Amino acid sequence: MSDNAQILLESVMKAAIDAARQLKEPAAAGDAFSQGELMAYYDILDVIKEQAELAGIEFNDPELAEFDPDELLPEE
């Protein structure tokens, strides 16, 4: 992967993670729209992480390397 593509992928992931984390509280409070939006972020971040792993892409940013999309799921 080119350096520019890596930078772009990491920027998109950071933005999605930040947006998803902001939705956790309203989603936990029962806001249905926030719940749906949070699950959309979860799905895309999970796919990105999975596909990056399959492609052998290593994230330069430690936060992204350690990020687990499951942290976005509601606690049971």
C-alpha cells in the first residue's frame, strides 16, 4: 500500500472511530437513530480491520493497531 493510501485509510478510520465513540452515550440511552448509526460505524470499522489484516496491512498509529470494534458494542 502506498504511503498516501495508508495515510488516507488511517485518517478515515480515526474519523469513524471518533464519530462512533460520540454515539455510544446516546445509543446507550436508547436513542434508536444513534443505535443504528453506531452499528453502521461498527460494521464498517470491523470490515476495515478484517480486510487490513487479511491484506497484511499494519497500521502506523498504535491506537488504530490496537483498536477493537467490539468496544463500540453495548455492554451487556
